[in-house]
Amino acid sequence: MNYLFDLYGTLIDIRTDEKSGAFWKKISAMCNGKPVKERYAVLCAAQALPEGGEIDLLTVMQKITEEFGCAYSAAEFAEKFREASIKKLRLFDGANELLATIRRMGGKLYLLSNAQACFTRGELEKLDLADKFDGIMLSSEIGFKKPSKKFFDIAFEKFGLSPKECVYIGNDLRDDVEGARRAGMRSIYIPTAQSGRYPEKIEPDVRVKNHKELIKLLSAR
């Protein structure tokens, strides 16, 4: 069986702040004191995307560093931008044990996440997750994001997977649970503080309280 995971809010407990004046003051200081906030918003909004499409923030960072004469490459600026925004970044309790349990069962692990590679690749290394998966696919690298069926179809083709042999594990009812259903997969829902709230009723195939409950459920099989 193939176990496909969401990342932020499912394996990684994260909190960021990209709205405060203090954050943007730090960003401006990296760009010769120039006001970056408004230009950043314009550049993000200007990217023409297809339905279900995903922006690649690295292209925005490239334009910012060029226009404002920043003393960093786009990749360096993206890393510092992210570091300035982070208030919390840690693995959820039981996340590593959950991945290890699936490995012991003979399951394969894949990471399919709505995420910006210019932020996330480094954070996977920092939290010792980069080598835990048989395959990793991030939305900014393919141009589509969950819950788009296109996102999952690209993953199936990229990794040679059949949706009937996959289960998706995530913390968001719309992106993860409904997205998985549309793609022909079963889903496991782990609610966390980052889980979205939706007016429509969306039911996963399996709902657990936390990672440790899922470990017990899988271990009992």
C-alpha cells in the first residue's frame, strides 16, 4: 500500500506571520530599506494561473531581488524571507513514529503537498524528513495544487502509482479529503490546529484524533 502525505498541518506543526509591520520591516531592511510589501503583493497577483494552478514564489523573489538591488540571490532571499516569518516549526508528536510504523508494515511513503519549494526543501532537511519518502512532489514545482485532480494525476504518473493502491493522509477536509476522493483515493483525516473549517459536510474514509491513534490503528492490522 502507498501512503501519501500532506506536510504542513499534518506532519509539520507550523505558524508563520507575513502580515505584521515588524515582519515587513525586516524584509525591507534586506532590500536597502525600500518598501517591498506592496510590490510583493502585485507580483504575486500578476501571475496568470490555470484553474487549480499554483504560483512559484521563487520567480517573485527573483524579481524582488533584481528590482530592489538586494544583496542576495533569489534562493537566499527566499530562505531569509521564510526565516523572518516563522514563529513555530516542529514535527507533530508521533509524526516520525507514524512514518516508521508504515515502513515496518512494508508500506511506501510519498509526500504530496501544497508548498513552495524555495521554502520547503530546506525545511524538510532541517527537520530530517527529506530522506523519509520514496517520492516528494510540491505544488510550486509542478504548477498545480490540491484539491485539483490535475495535481494528483501528475503524482500518479510521476511515481507510477494507482489511486486504488493509495491512501491520502492529511489535515484538511477540502484539499486533502475531498481532493483525494476526486482522484479516486481513500483518505485518512487528522484534525490539527491548522485544519480548515468548511460549511459543507465532507467525510473522510477514516477519521482519527491524532497521530498516535493512527499508529495504533495501523499497528492493529
